[in-house]
Amino acid sequence: MIAVEGIAWIVYGIVVTLLFLFSIVFTRYFQNKHESEFFATLITILALGLVFSTLILLPVDIFLVSSTVDQTKGIKKEWATPETVEMMTLSIKTAYYICYGLITLFSFFLIPFAYFYYEEYDDEETRKERVLSALKYTSFFVIISILLFIFGLFLKPTTKIPKIDLDWFKKLLTDNNGEKAITFVIACLILLGMLVFIAYTAPGLSLLPLQLIKGQKRIDAKVEDIENRLVSIRERQRMLLSKYMNRTIPNKDRRELDELEDEERILIRRMRNIEEDKSSLLIKLYTSLRPFEIVFGILLLCLTLVLIISIFLTIVDKIAFSLCGSQCGYVINHPNLFNPINYVFMKLSAIFPLDYIFMVSLILYFFLTTMLGIIQIGIRFLWITLYRIKRGSTAPQALLFSTVLLTLSLLALNYTMTTTVAPGYAHFGSQVYCNQTTLTGYRDCSQHKELIVRCDVFGPTDICTPTISSSIIDRIIVNTPFFGVFFYYSQWIFLLVFIIGFIIALFKRSRSCSKIDLQELVDDDEEEEESLLDRRKQTRNYHTA
């Protein structure tokens, strides 16, 4: 048992270390090079690393409970005594609640404090004044968290208890007050995360693979476009100068000439940068790797479609075969409809750490698609854009805001992975049990291997041990069906937004490939120039018309 648990935690430690390094690279990639704040950067790195650490607990959780069962006999292994299993699950539960507690601390105190600490930056203020001012605004979030804890502490389970005589179900309804308070706060954070998951992850799932498949516009096409615009600008300049050859140019036309000169200067500079790109090693390398990018994009698109199909089949399965419908948050016994992602996980679970690698890959994929959605859509309040995420020029406030969105979306991902993407795998892993009892009371399937079946909620609790992650999620949706119903119908909205985003991404124009155009996505000066060019072009088209 010690060897099994030790291997799992060693692998977990290695993966968490790599993900923390990924968080550092990610933060450094986007943070403003000229306007960075060490405290904000540190909080961003720690928050992202913490959420990754929480999500990566799921495959460790699954591996440990799966290792307690003998696959060939369908019974617990000799070392997997009730006391040993309880100690093992207690260590996982402790790790989960520590992570969830820290996420709550970051969400309601550290991230808001870092945001307001930088927001109150003033050369005339002392550090103490900034800290006090930030604490004043942060106290609002602290009060909200305290109220949520108190509400969760005294919240009573649903009075409409469905008539299900299952030991698994009864255990979900019995938890201590501390667990009730923590799970209620986490449920509230997951609820907010669902909104982020719908708004950013759903469109991002279609944007990422389709952008890779479409690729970037060829440099030659961009050169031709710039040359045509230069010809039009110079022709307009020639017409104005010839019109006032021997006369004083009026102020109105003088301003237009100045604007045309600005346009010409900008376009010439872009042309020069494009010419330099033609001979750059980076562009040559990108051109040579373009076929691989298309293949990789197609593979990601296939993965996305399989994920969407898995989610769709599971939510249909939930409404058709739920144990007690909306009264317990549409909990299902096991997937009745074929779930491709769940099937892959079941096959990979027999060869550790392949399932672990696949799980980490899925988490990173969801993270990247969410990040792409935030970059493309921006941080908005309704139709008002608050912040833009740009490479090398993201303000500390935007970085912290995006960290909150990513944290909430990854918490929502924890629910989605556990209940819709791979519900069977996430609940019991590869555990099986012998569904035959001898006259002496022992389970023996040595002569009837076909009676060894997968564990589910109807399985014997002395053999089938549910994962801690699934128990926490199920406890939330069983004790408070409101969350279960909200989470369930959020999956339908998620699919609808994905379809809309997929259609938009399908017909969206491909991005430019030149170096200067890539910089336009991240450089404020280039954005202003682009806006200037567009305004001038629209004005000329209006006058021509």
C-alpha cells in the first residue's frame, strides 16, 4: 500500500512542479514588460498553480481507489483493509480541502487585495497607505466569504429526500458542519465558474483548432494589400497637389494631406517589416511546419468534437436515466449511453500513468481554450470591454482579472470532468466487483468471470470506493439540488454557445502572418495605427462615394 501511494504522490509532485513552471512561463509571457508589479505577478502564478494542483488530484484519487481492487477476482486486495482504505481516502480528502481552502483564500482575499493594491498605486502614497486602502476595498469580498461560510454552516439538506435505499446515497447526506460550509462556498465558486466556462471556454474550444487549421494569411497576400493601399494613397496625394499647384492649400485639404502622409509612413514601415520577415528564420520555420500545424489542428478539432459528443450523450443520459431526477441534481448510476471519453479513460486506467497523462492533457487543453477565448473576447462587462489580454503588454489588473476567470473556469471544469465528460471513470476508476455470493457469504467469481462487473452506485460499498472528488461534487448536488439543476442546464447552454462559436469561427477570416501584424495584437501603439488607417480608409471611401 505504501509503495502504491508513494508512487502516486511522487508522480503528482512532478506534474504539479511542471504545471507551476508552466504558470510562471504563462504569466511572464503576458505580463506588461514596462509596467509589471511583482506582487500581482506572484499571486497570479500561485493562484494558477494552486488550481492546477487541485485538478491534478483527480487522477491520483482515481488511481488510489482503483489500486485497492483485484481486477481478476473482483474483490478487495488483502492489504486494502477498511482501516487502510479509510487512511488513504483521508489523505486525499485532506489534500482536497486544503486546496479548496487556499482557492477560497485567493479568490476572496489575496487576488482582490493584489488588484486594489496596484490600483491604488500613487507616487505620493506610502506603502502603508496603499496597504490600508487595498484592505478597505478587499474587506467587501471578505465579508461575502464569511456570510457564505455562515450560510453553508447552517444550511440544511434538501427536505425532498428521494426514496433511494443506497449506502452510497446515505453517506452523501451525512457530513460534518465544516465540510458543509466549505462545500457550499466551493459550490458558489463553481456556479460563477460555469458562467465563465460558458462565456469563454465554449467559444475557445472551436477557435483554437480552427485557427490552427486556417493558419495565417500568406505574406504575399499582405504585401499585395499594402501595395494597393499605397497606390490609392499616392494617387490621392497627387490629385490634391495638382489641384492646388499654384495656390495655397486650404486647411481642410492640408489636414487630409497630413493624414495621407501618416498613412503612407505607417504602410511603408509595415512593408519594410514584412520584407524582413520574408528572410527571417522564424517565418521559414513556420512555413516548413505548416503541414504539421494543419494536422495538429485537425486532431484537436476531432478531440473537441469527441468531447462535445461525450458531454451531449451524458446530459441526455442524465435526463433519461437519472436516479431521482432534479431532486438529487440528475445523478446517474453509470453511463447507459456510450461515452467515448469515458471509454478511453477506462482503457487507459489499466496502464498507469497513461490515464494521468491524458487527464493532464485535457486539463491543459481546456485551460488554453479558455485563455484563447479571453484573448479574443476580452474581459467584458456586458458590451463594455474592461481589459485586453496581450502578449508582453497586459496590465497587472488585467492579469489578476484573467486569473480569477481562469480559476473559476477550472473549478467548473472539475465538475464537468467528474459528472459529464467521464462520469464512470471519475467516480470509481477501474474498480470492479464480483456480483456472486457463495453460501458461506464470500464473493467468488473464479468460475464465472462474466459476473465481474464495473463498480457503480449500486455496487457493494465494502468493495467499491468512490473517489473523494466525485463524493464532494455529488454531496453538493444531492444536498442542494438547486446547484445540481443549475449545473446540469449549464451544460446545455455550454453546448449551444459552442455551436454558435463554432459557426462564427468557421467563417472568420484567418489572421495575418507577418511579424508586425502579430505585434499589433499585443502592442498599443500598433493598435492605434491600425485604427488610424481604418478611419482614413473609411473616410476616403465615403468621399469617393
